[in-house]
Amino acid sequence: MDLAVAAGERVAVIGASGAGKSTLLGVLNGSVTPTAGSVRVLGTEVAGLRGPALRRLRARTGTMHQHLELIGPLRVVHNVNAGRLGTWSAARALRSLVQPQGLDDVRTALARVDLADRMFQRTDRLSGGQRQRVALARLLVQRPELVLADEPASALDPALADQALQLLGGLAVERGGALITCLHDPALALRHCDRIVGLVDGRVTLDAPTSSLTLAELERFYGVVR
């Protein structure tokens, strides 16, 4: 794979299950180590990063995982505040578990995803769509330069899915970074992204601006790989 994403771009990565979309995001955030080649993220070579250097890069890179990576027994406020762990000291992070820090920012982020009234509720008592919005609020308080989102709207109704993609795209662009998101909904990709990259068996077989693509073409792409 040879792929470059410029600052300010909103890129949708599409493809059938097993095409390599989630692996690509893992390589970009340093959780998956490639066996060959070079990966540069925000001007930094990812291979070989360890300890503080890797934490600094991850503080600038926000990932919304497909399985969300939330801690169910914790209250929503603590899961949202996890977005700041890359910039907080260990002492402040531990103190926040007892007396939550930055409540104004958390409340603002939750209001943007229509969950302001759930701040002190246990996360595992929320619906799947609500948990997905908690993960989105976590990114909003982190304010990363690069946003990596794996199926960020899979559990959301159409209106909330559009809202989520607008927030993610705006978050990346306002920091001068980029959004790279894996999506299974071609229509959502066309509405909210500038460019679409299609994967088949870990290889790029489609790379085009959304302005040059139609919904029918993307549906045919899915038909071929299925």
C-alpha cells in the first residue's frame, strides 16, 4: 500500500470486512507494527516508537475504535476524560477518578453529542448508540490533530450519524489535521468526506475525490469485493 493523506483532508476508507481497514488505522496509531515499509504520522516515523515518544504521538492522534474501548463500570465523565490522559500527569489522572476534573469541557462535549444529562451515569447502562457518542465526546475533549475513526456511526440513526461525521470532520480540520474514517455506508462517505479510498485484500484499488464518484459506483465496488 502506498497512501498519503494531506492536512485538511477527510478521507473515507471503504471495503468489505477483512479488507484491511481496521489494520490500516492500527498501523497509523502505532498499535499495529508493519512488517515492512515506512509509516509517517504527523511528520513522525511510527516504527520503533516507545514510551514517552509513542504517548506524545497518541496524544496528537485520536482514535475512535470499532469496539469503542470504554470502561463500562466507570461513569460517563471518566470515560470522556480518558481523552486527556495523554496530556495529564499520572497524579492528576488518579485524582480525577475520585474528583472528576475539567467538568465544563466534559459537559460541553457531551452536549454536542446530546448526552449532557448522562454525565454521571454508569457507561455500561447506556445503549449502544449512546456509548458510541460517549466515545465521540472523548475525542472532542482530546482535540487531536489527526482523527482515526473506525465505523463511528454504525450504531447511530441517520440523523445522529450525520452529526457524528460533521463533528469528526470539523474536529480534524480545526486543528489543521485530517480525518481518516472507515465506513460501511457509501452515502455517508459521499456526504462527509473529500476523498474515498477503497481496499481489497489490503491493497488500494480505488482512490478518488468524492466529487468524481457516484453512489452507484460505490455500490458496485462493494458488489465486486463481496
